[in-house]
Amino acid sequence: MQELIAQLIRLYLPAGQAPAELAAQLEGQATPAFALGHAGTVRAIVLPFDARPDMDGAAQWERLCEVANLLQAEQGLPAPAVSINGATGYRLWLSFADAMPVALAQQLHDLLRSAYCPAVPQSDVLAPVPLPPCLNRASGRWAAFIHPGMGASFADEPGLEMRPPLAAQAAFLQGIDSATLAQVRRALELLQRAPEEAVAPPAIAATPAGLLLKDATLEDIVRHLHSMHIEPTFRHVLPGLGSVPARDD
């Protein structure tokens, strides 16, 4: 649990965040909404991809992958983390290496949304958000960070019946890098200079190697976790697989 808390603080929370509040969340005792900003700065931005009447979960997953890959291929930003929210869809999490001025973070959020995903609702980067993994009180299912290769498995049910293994959650986040101020400024310059070039996502099949969307098999994911000395156990059922009991730290 302590390693997961350390990763959440490293990537998404302002300095001084109380680990006790995170610990209570991870035990399912509470589901607070965390402010990702403080004193005029922000640690991360979040882009939601929720199923809608005109776009189901599978279509939203494909769109999320296109956007995540474009953030890297066109804007030179690090790969964002991916989560399910326990009820309605997916989330992209872009972390900042240092607390980013609110104005710059909001500008990046708005330009990315306008260029790549205009259907995503406009939001304030200072608005508190639930931070996975956490229990979604409305649905009774758990929100969690996921391996990108598993995203399509959650198109119809973006939540887990039981708490995900905390060691695996920490392992997913250990591989996430944060965007530097220089990378953010460069992305803003590119988005402002040529927005017309940013609105035509390439086909998913053309995704360069090493970016977010991968045709990962369960064996790929197990191998990745084993390389990090994590026992890859999951307390939910994936399509075509049986339920596997989990072991947590």
C-alpha cells in the first residue's frame, strides 16, 4: 500500500497530501475527491471518455487510444496513465513533473480537448476528482488504473467488482513519467501554431511502436509485472477468462 500511495503522490497530488486519507480510500472506507492543484498550481490534468448514446464504450476506448498516442507522437508528451472510473468510462491522466501554473495547465487542457476530443466536457483543472483506485459509491464497483492492453475488456463494464491488487496498481504507475515544463510549453506552441494539423487522428493501426495502444495479450501483461517482481493476480473476470484469486501487499 505504501508504494502505491508514494506513486499517487509522486504523480498527481500537491505537496503535503496526507497519506492517511489515501490509505482510508484504498481500504474502501471513503471516496474523497482530491484537488490536483494548490496555491495557483496543478499537478495533473484529467480527460474523461465516458460512454454516451452516440458513442458506446468500445468507441470511446478507441478514441482515447488515438488521443493518448497523439499526445506522444505529435506533442512530445509522456504516455499518460489510463483508468476506468468504476461506472461510466475511462480517464486519461497526464502528470506534471513540477506543479504547473494553473493558467498553463488549463490552456493545455483546453487546447488538447479542442484539437483531439471536442466531445469531452469542458472542465476546470482545479476541480477535485476521485483518484483511482477507489470505490465508486454510485455503482459499487472499483475505479482503477489499467494496463493499456486491457482497455477494450472494460468497454461494457468500466469497473471492478473487487479492489484491484495494490501492488499491480503501483507497478502500472511506476512506469509513468511526468511532463516537464519545457515539454508542456512546446506542446502549447505546437497546438497554437497548427491546430488544423492536430484534428485528424491517424488510424490506430499506424500507431508507432512504444506508444499507448498495444495489442497486449494477458501473457504480455503477466510478463511485464513479473519483470517488476509483482505477482500478477486480478480480482475480476476478463472476457474468456476465469476468476483468479488475488494476493495483495
